[in-house]
Amino acid sequence: MSAKVKVVKRKGDTLPEKLYLVEVLKGMKTSFGHFWRNLRDNSRLYVRHYPEQQPEITPRWRGRHRLTTHEDGSIKCVACFMCQTNCPSRCIMIEAGERLDDRDEKLPVRFDIDLLECIYCGYCVEACPKDAIRMDTGIFSLVEHNREKMLVGLDELAATPGAFTEDDYQKRGL
Amino acid sequence: MDATAIEIMKTAFPYGQFTEVLDTVVIDVPEDKLHGTLARLRNYPDLDFSLLLDVTAVDYLHYPGHTGDRFAVVYTLRNWKKNRLLQVKSRVADPVKGVVSATDLWPAANWAEREVFDQYGINFKRHPDLRRILNHWQFQGHPLRKDFDIENRQICLESDSLEGPIKERLAQNGVDESTIKDINTEVMFLNLGPSHPATHGAIRILTALDGETILANVNEIGYLHRGFEKTAEQRTYNQIVPLTDRLNYCSSMLNNIAYVKAVESWMGIEITERAQFMRVVLSEFYRIQDHLVCLAANLVDMGGLTNYWYLYNEKEASYDFISRLTGARLTSSFTRIGGMYRDFYEGWEVDMENQLKDIEKGISDCLALVLQNRIVHERTQNCCAFPGETALAYGFTGPCLRASGVPFDLRKDAPYYNYEAFDFNIPVGTNGDIYDRMMVRFEEMFESMKIIRQAMKMIPGGPVFIDNKRIALPSKNEVYGNIEALASHFKLIFDGIQVPKGEWYDSFEAANGELGFHFVSDGSGQPYKCKVRPPCFYKMGGFHEMVEGEMVADAILNLGSINIIGGELDR
């Protein structure tokens, strides 16, 4: 086993190659093969009729973030700053406040993500010790008219639902 | 390195201090002996360090426990025949006075030293063309110095005319001022780029033309410079992984793997068997992707748009597979220090096999059009040929070096991740022309598929992450319920993985050539210095030599065939 060196043969010395037309016609056979096949049945073309036809988004997909909530609707985030610390692009800004619902001590009063800075690496999800932030919204296309609108806040993050069932989401692996 | 080589060097350089770091020998030499040492290493037949991999400097201003001179320069050399890796290090007493340049020994040092001058402000005596390279010409200060503020961004208000360098280059090629001005032989100056579809990125190629023939060429890069190395100094080791995606973005996973491999080898981490095989499968898969992009673009430059669809359709389909696997199409961020981010998903073997079959079909359709096509032969054969010796001197590695007939491949010469267990060929060319560079890439794709298929049969089960609390994040279930795991999770996120103090270089065979990382660690969770040795930086450094005397249209083909990726070139 192990690697062997192999010299690549140089083409171009044979008569059919020098005659040009012979080889070009052979090549045309391939092109026309594609042409007829696509003419008869264009379902196999690599064309996606976006936006009518959406791309396949799987549970591993790192889409726009959302903040998860408990069953009663209260936010799971405890403002521990782990995601903010682990973010390589420094795009998360949290302000912590006192929590009065007896679940935990703190909650975020401000949780902004600058989506123009975000590089969608998923490090915030990896860092979260409470499963409070996920990137499972399936949102991959973000367009706004100005920069300010690309700063998403606590309400919007908490209001966006996940795109997958809990079972499917867990199957993506950790 | 073997003991005999060290013995020879110890006799040759009695003044040097020898240390061994990983598989690299580091020689510390006094400043005045630096050039002499390098010259002997280059020319002495017993040593024969024909490949200058990289030149960099270290600023020890804030390095804990450091005394003496603030700067040091490091030359990384390789004897590819005997797999000897060497670093020559010298302290720099006064950066303004600097050290003697090695450009006369390796032309590759030209651009490498310019980069050091640009980033660290170290002067190189007898350097023919010491200008800034990654930062623009109006930039003030030297960004990689430790006292340079990362927020100190500067805007370029006016582009560099490059009149001086191109005239100098013309003079070197025997075109004097009177010929330039004479009405019968007047030279035309033509800028290709920086924003030009044929440059495949933002590169400025300034040519001096006689009709369509290139008399002289000077290139300006750095349009995509975003300070990867400076940013890396402010991030923990794992946080740099997503940044490496953006180096060679056509094969992001190869950068991910190369980066973590460099850190792991210093820390002595032996990753699990499954992770090793995963890395082999994925790096070969990404090598195919990279070659597909390069060849497709190259054939478009030649006017063969049909080939582009045959190759790119398959690449597009691969992105769907990649997004299922990693969660993103382009920026994989799939490795972590100590293993892989996630395991393969269920049923990946079928998807991978289908992907490989489709790619095979795409490549053979493309080859049916180009392999025996006389137009392709006449456009590419003996065009921009680069002999092996010159390619080595310019620091070429990877497919472009192999196309020149030099059978150097790290997978063969310094195998890692069980590469010695696979049965595959290293394709080499003969002439080093555009034709060879293309055909070597075509062949390499078939070889990569062979490796993937073998690895898929051999891949064992088991975890993809090592079991070490100081490196691996605890599993999420433990973090949710167990205070000890939670504490360890907090510690790893806040402080990062603690990497022992030291300096090392580690390399990896990426799609474009040797991708190396030179680290300096101060023992904390963030690298003190992280220097990338990007393969295409050195290829671009030899570009002028390849295209001078050729036609403008050939320069475009040549640029495509050396596969310049702006993200990696400019960092």
C-alpha cells in the first residue's frame, strides 16, 4: 500500500487528435446526449425554481436564531453570557435583569443579535447550557432595507417558532 | 528529522542552538550569521533545503518571561526529498536596520519578506522591492505588532500607480525607457483587475504589453485582506475554526482540519480512529470540490462554458450533501480541537456514493469534451510552462508543483491520519504547463475518490471526540443536569482550551498545496501568534515569471490554472 507516483500521459500526438474534427464530433456526441435528454425530460436538470421551490433544510442547518421558551411561555435564557462569550464575531449583546418567576435568578432584559455581523457558525448554540438558543428556525434568507432592522431583539427571537419537531431536532446529534 | 542530518548541520553551524519541536528542527542563529546559514542550507548538497515554505516574524513585546530583543524572524524550510523540516530563527536587534534578505537564494522570499516588512515593520537589507503587500500603500503602522490596536482600521484613498515597479521590471527584462516611448515600439500598460471577471477575485494584474505579448508584469494583492492573523490573536483556539472557513472558501473543511491538526499535534492529542477516518473522507471530498471549481473556472476562461456546467452541477449537488452534514453550504466549521463537531448523519454512505458517482459522470463528460480536443491542447500545452526547479524556488507546493514533475505530496512524504494505509497514486506532470496543471487535477480527483471509497470501507464506529475534560465540551445532557459538567463547560467556554507554551509549525496537504500554521502560544487559551502559510500566496508570487513572454489571454488561463483563492491569498 501507500502512495505511488504516476506520470500523467500527455495527449495530442495521435492522428485523430491532430485531425481535430474526429475528436470534436465525439465530444459533440456527449453534448448532444445531454441536449436530447434534457429536451425530452427536464425534471433532472439542476435548476431550482426558487422561491416557489425551497431548498431542503435539515435539522442540522444553521439558520437564523431563536430563543426557546418554557411551556408557560417564559424565556429559558438565564443571561449567563456564555453565547456572547463564545461568539467569534461578537454579534450578541445581552443585558441581564432580575428574574421574578422563581425559575432562575436572572433573565435577559435585552438580547440583541446583529445579523449583519453574525457568521452563522453555531457557536452560541454549542455554548448554551440551558438549550435556550437554537438555530433551527430554517430561516436562511434575510433581507432588510436598512442596517438597523438587521438587529433582532428579544421579542422577535422569542416569537419565532422552530421549523422541526423536537425528535427531529434532537436527532441532529450534539 | 534523521540524526545524520542533524549531525551534519551541527558541524556546519557550530554557532547555532538546536532544538527539536514536533518533526521540525529549529536552529537559533545570531543575526549576522543568518544569511550565511540560509545560503549553506540552500546550496550544500547534503542539506538541500530547496523549498522555502514561509518567512515570518514574532513580536515578543508581551510574551511572558521574555527578555532581550523584541523581534525575531523565522524562515521555514523543507527538504522535500527526505522529508526534513527546518526552521531558522534569528533575533532582530533593530527592526529599522533589519536582517539580510534571502531573495537571492529563494525568489519565494521576495513576497514572504515583503509580508513580514508590512506586518511587523522589519527591514530586509538587499531586498529588491521592499513594499507593503497585504495592507495598502497608504497604511500607517504595522498591524501584527503587539502594540498595534486592532480597531485602527485605515482606508485607502487612492490606488497605487505601480509605475515604479513595472518600469523596474521592464528594465530587468531589457526594455529601456527609449523603447517604452518610441512610437514604433511603444509599450501599452494594461490593468487586469482588481475587479475583473477573469481574475476570479480581487487581484490587480498590471501588464506592460507589446501588442498582445506581456513584456513585464507586476501584481498587487491584498484587496481581500481582513486581518485573519490579527483577529486570531484575539480569539480562543476553537473560536478560530470558523475564521479558517474563510481562508480557502472552496474547500473550507480542509482549512478546518489543517488548523485543528496543527493545534492537536502540539498538544499531543491523539484523536479517535473514527474522527481520523472522517477527516480523511471529508478532506478528500473537499479536495475534489476544490479541483472542480478550479477546473470549471479554468475551462470557462478558455471559452468552454459547457464544461463548466458538467463540473459545477455536481459541485452544486455536493453542497446539498455538505449542508445536510455540516449545517451550512460553504462555511462548514465542522472540526473542533479534539475531534469533529458532529458524527456523520444516518445514511451518509448512500449519499456519498451517489455524490461520487455523479461527480465521476460529470468529470468523464467534461473529459470527453476536452481530453482529446486539439483546441484545448493548443491553448494549454507548452503555455506558461514552469520547470520543477523554478517552481520549487518560488515555493510552489501541491498540484502546481507536481505538474512541474516534482512528486512532493505530504500525504506520501509525511503521512498523517493513516494515509500510508491507502492505495492511491500521486499524479505528476512533465512540463509544468497549463495542460499539466489541469490534467494533474483531473487525475487527483479520481485518486481522491479511490481514497474515499477505501476509507468508507475501513471507517470504524465509536466516538468522534476524545474523552478529555480539559479539551472536549461535556455532553449537553450532562451540562443540563450535572453541576460538575456545567462547571467544566463554563471553564472551557470562558477560558478556552489551554495550550502549553511554545512555538511550532505544522502542515497539511490542502487542495492547493501545503497549508501550514505557525503558532506561538503563551500558555493561555488564545494564540499569541497564528501565522498561516497559504499555498497560493507563493504561487501568485511566481506569477509574473510564468506569464512574461506569453500572451494576455494565456495569462488569464494561467491565473485560473494556479487556482488563486482570494480569501487565502490575502487573509
